[in-house]
Amino acid sequence: MLGVLPAQLPWWVAGPGVGLCVLALYGLANLRLGVSGAWLAATVAPVERWRGDRWRVVFLVGLIAGALLAALLGPPVSIHRYGQLSVLLSPPLLVPVLLVAGVLLGYGSRWAGGCTSGHGLAGCPAGSPDSWAATVTFFAVAVVVTLGLHALTGGAL
């Protein structure tokens, strides 16, 4: 698009930037940053007739608007295949797999009381034992599933 922004920020800019956002929200407003809470407040709360926090909806809108702005100001966006899974599965098989995975992730996020980013980036630094347990569980399951898929597919995944 306009090419004003780089394709990717260096880790030493992006990492501290996210950390400062988490710290500012927690230090100034005693609130924890997390995307699943924002998603629930914006989508599930109205359907289930409970009132989500307004700041979470604003955060989600800002997150989406920021991504669109970065796409506009950054280098041209190109859509690539979905990694190695696209090589192994045709689109008619890939779409249902991704849909089921997304639903399971959403259900797990709600069940765990937050998503991986919320627990790992906001809950753990705040010293929440629940967030530590959830984050360790997320990573342990990810390692086991990755090793299992690697073994089942003969190294293709």
C-alpha cells in the first residue's frame, strides 16, 4: 500500500511496546489486557444479555482498526497459504478443520477464564496462580500436540 511502515517491527520494539501497554493498563486502571475478554464483551455479552465492559469493546475495535491502518500504511499485503497444513489438506478439508479448531480455542479460552495472551502477558506478571497454571498448561499441550502431529504425519507437520 503506502509503504510507510515496515513489514514487521523488530522484537526489541514490539515486545517492550506490548509490555508497556500491559503495564499501563494494569498500573493506571487495575485492569488486565486480554483479547478474549474483549471478544466476549463485544460479541457474546449482547447475545447472552449481560453487559460487557465498554473499554474491552473499544480495545477490540482499536485492535482491528490498528491492523487495518498498518495494512494500509505498510507494504502490500499478500495472502499466502496456511502453512504446511495447506499442503496436506485441500481447501474443502482445511476450512472445516480450521473452523473446528477455532471453536475449540474459543471454548477453551472461555473455560480457562481467558486466552493465552491474557494469561501469559497480563495474568502471570500480576502473579495470578491461575494464570501460571493456565499458561503452563497451554504450552505443555502445544508441545504434546506438535510432537504427536509430527509423529503421526511422519514429519510432514
